Amino acid sequence: MGQTDKLKTINYSGIFLSCFTDYSEKCIHATPEHVLLYLYSGEQIIEDSNKKIKIKAGECAFIRRNNRLTLHKNSKGKEFYKGISLTFNRNILREFYGNLNKSELPKKVNISDKSVFKIEPRADIISLFQSLTPYFDENIKPTVGVTHLKLLEGIYALLNNSDTFFPVLFDFTDPWKIDILEFLNDHYMDDLSMEQIAAYTGRSLATFKRDFKKVSNLSPQKWLIKKRLDAAYVKLKEDRKKVQDVYVEVGFKNPSHFSTAFKKQYGMTPTEV
């Protein structure tokens, strides 16, 4: 790539190469699909609310869908930022799940609420991404069939890495039932009781609470508060909105309650952000 180019991004059916020649590039990540990223050179800083996760060359990270994150893609000395990412849409995940032997699914999996997972760069991960570089280095477009196989290979690599990824990737089916989280991600700012949320997702309150334990370690009330506070943090820091506007926008009724909950989660008051 010529040094006069600022940015080069190539997309082959959900497999992306990004290469930046400037020292740093900042962007907002808010995709509705899961992403697996491998960094060839440079570094990437992922800001998840008040947490920062650093990805160095040779490292890999999985970014969960429906999370708003700030990404800093940095050159490192003479090494430009260069990374490849795989995007897993719902159709390919449903297809993959449909071909699994259901009797071999892990029975007990700890459900994680993390947005970003650093992945151990094992042999299957490394070989997957190394096999993709020639297509980008030589500008040879892979066939749709090849990109499809590479995405399937990425799913296998994640599942081999940890059972944690079963409920994360296949959160649309029993025992993980996506409709709960899809509904809450769309309506977390609405003034709804737990009974109403349960009814809207087609469940009794008892069934809703039981099913929610399968998708989160938090109670529904704590999940909602965390989601609202995460959204508030972004609006305050990234969008520079006023506190008196933000607390209402994200679903809080009382500014005092909002401020107390915000400080408990972030260690600072909303005005200090």
C-alpha cells in the first residue's frame, strides 16, 4: 500500500481488511453483528465505557454485537495499523447451529456479560488469519464459497477456544433464547415494569426470570440499570450532552438516583465525565 494512502479497507463478504497509515484513527463501533478481529501490526485500543482493552500485534479479540465501543487504531513506530476482522451475521450462525450435534452441546456454561473478549492466539486462530492475508496482499478476491468457509472456520476456532462462546454466538435458541435480550436492547430506555417486559416477550414473570438467568449473570433490574448507565456514559463523554438531558433519555426518572447509580458504577459523578 502506498504511503500517500490514508486508509485502505477491503470487504469480502463479511471479511474486512483495514490498514491505516496515519498514526491514529478513531471510530465508533456499534454493529449488530459479532466481530472477530486479528491484529497483524500496530495496536488497537478498545474503550468500553471506562475500561480500556489493548490489542497488540499477533493478538485477537472478539467483540460482541449490540455494544457501542470506541476504537483507536494506532500505528506503532514504523508499523502501520493492519487488522483483519470477520463479521458473523445471524444467518451464518443459524446455519452453523443447525448442523451441530445437539447432544454434544455443553450442558453448563458460565454466561458472560463482557462486551470484549481477548482470545488466546492458538494454532487454529493463527492459521485462519494467515490463510487470509494472500487475498489482501495480492488483491485477489476469494470466491463467496471460500469466504463462507473462512467464517465457519472462525466460529469453530471460537468454540474450540472456550465453551463461553456457545451462549454468546447462539443466543437465538434454547437454552439461550435471544428474544429477551433483543427486546431489552431495543426497549431498555422505556418505562416498563418487569411484568410488562415478560408479557411482551411472551412469558409469565416467573418464566421470564428463569430464562433471563440463562442469558446473564445479572438480575433483569441490574441488567437494565447497567445498560442505561453505559448508554449515559457514551452520551456524556462522546456526544457531550448535558446531564439533565441524558438521565431522562436513558430511562431514569430521578436525577439523584441516576447520579448515585452512575458514581457506583464508574467511580465518578456524571458531571465529572
